[in-house]
Amino acid sequence: MDLDLATCLFSGLQTDCLQDKQYICEEGRFTSMNVQKLFAKEVIAFVRCKELRVVPNPFDISDDYFKNIFRLDKWLFQDFLLVLCLRTYYRPELDNNRMPFDLRVLTTLTYLAHGHFGALQHLDAFRGYAESILQRCVPEVCEIIVHFLATDYIVFPSNNEETLGIKHGFNSLYGIPHVVGVMDCFHVRLSKVAATQEQDFKCRHGNLAINVQVVCDNKYRFLNVNPRAPGGSSDIFVWKHSHIYGIMKNLSVTAPAWLVADRGYNLDDILINPYRNPRSLPDFRFNARLEAMLTVLDTATIMLTSRFRLLQILSPPV
């Protein structure tokens, strides 16, 4: 846990909950696991300071069990909770929800990880909460994450200066210059939609879904996520109508800038893909390098959907 982040958070919240606490740190980080565990309990105490009843601390379970249920380790969740509080100017005294904020966030992580709330049944901290209460947590917390955090962590470069590091990364690894990202679409299945919209949301496999366009860099970081298209939309249609298309056009005015995609996309001055009919050794080498770059996005998507399996299974309605 970064102590500078914690200091910024709790100073900004103007609370005395942690102001008098002293923690041993070097260069802004804790010097021992015991000190970090102590601070974690203080964080939970802060978000529950108005609670009149004693609610068990979810940090009391084992590290492995915690990560298996919530998909984040305890210290990453602690950072995540702190940032959420900071960005939303969270005040416990103004929170009218009977469920503590930290439990609402954990409930949402559980649902995203498993697609249901069954994993919470065995935890003391969640006993006594009806499933209807748990269900209401998911849209609330997801809306907070998207509104306050998404634009900080999923950022597509808007000018050529911001693309230099990404271009260098791809060029040094794969020998292809001017690449600012790898792009593709994948389907996220839906349980149901309005009867009048079913045809629009039916993908080519016959399932109800949305067609999510994603772009990532050479370090498996997502630069853009566009989940607005129904499953019946083609990948090319989503690409041509996305704001990334306009950004890439603007970037290419002053310097070459390309996205890499598979053969399902049309070749463009801002998009390259493997040769459909390679005939020479350079063509085959070029294809091999582009296909290696495409595996970066495949790996990033697999990492995401493996951690939050709601993205790859039929989700029940919330």
C-alpha cells in the first residue's frame, strides 16, 4: 500500500480516523506485512465508522481464499477501495445504505468473478443480507467504477507524443513500426433483451450478445473498450462507427499510425492486417509478426475473462 496515496485520501476526506496513526514506511511504502495488515484494518474501520453493529472483517479469511472469491488479493483490493473513496469523495456519515461500502464493492467483484453470489454464503461478513440487496450492489458499484475510474486507466493516446512509447514497444518486440495498438471484437453473452431488440442482439452464433471492441498495447493494457454495439453488428461496422476511428484518422495526419487487426477487417491507411494470400518469404514473415502481435490482444482478453468470468458465461439478470 502506498502511504502517500493513503495520506492524500484521508487528508482530502478531512477525517481524523487515520490522522493520528503512525506507520513505519520507507519511500512511501510499508516496511512489513504486519504494518500493512494493521493499516488494512484501519481502512475497513474508516468506511464502517458509522456502523453501530459489529460486522466481521472480510480480511480475516486466508489470503488464497480471499483472492479465489474476489479475484484481487487483499492489498490490491485495499488500494482499489482507497481510490474509489478518494475519487467519489466518500463520506461514511452520508452513506444511507445499510450495507458497508467495502462489502458492496466485494459483492460486485464476486458477481463479476463468478456470475452469482454463491461464494459469499460461507462468509460471516455477508450473512443476513438478502440476495435482492446483493443484486442492487452490482449496478451501483459498476457505475461508480465506469464513471470515476475508467477514464483514468483505459486511455487511448490522443496525440502523436502519447503514441511514441507504444510505437517503440511494438517496434522493439515485433519489428513493425508505427503501431499504436492491436484491435479486435469479442462477444459477451446476455441472458435476455427486449423482444423487439432480439434480432439486433443475436450474434452469428445465434446467441444474444453485445459486440465489444477492444484495443490493447504491447504490455497487455487495454487502451480502449467499446461495449455499445449489439451482437448482430459486424466488427467492421463497430470499427467504422467508433470514436477510435476518428482519433486514428487525426493521428495519421501528422505521423504514420496504425492499428493491427485480423483478416476480418478491411485494409486501411490506419489499419493493417496479415496478407490474405502471402506469396513470398517477406509476406510470410510479415504475417508471422502481425499474428504474433494479435496474440497479445488474445492473451489480454483471456486474462480479463478468466479473472472476471461473467464476461464469458451466460449471465443471470441483475
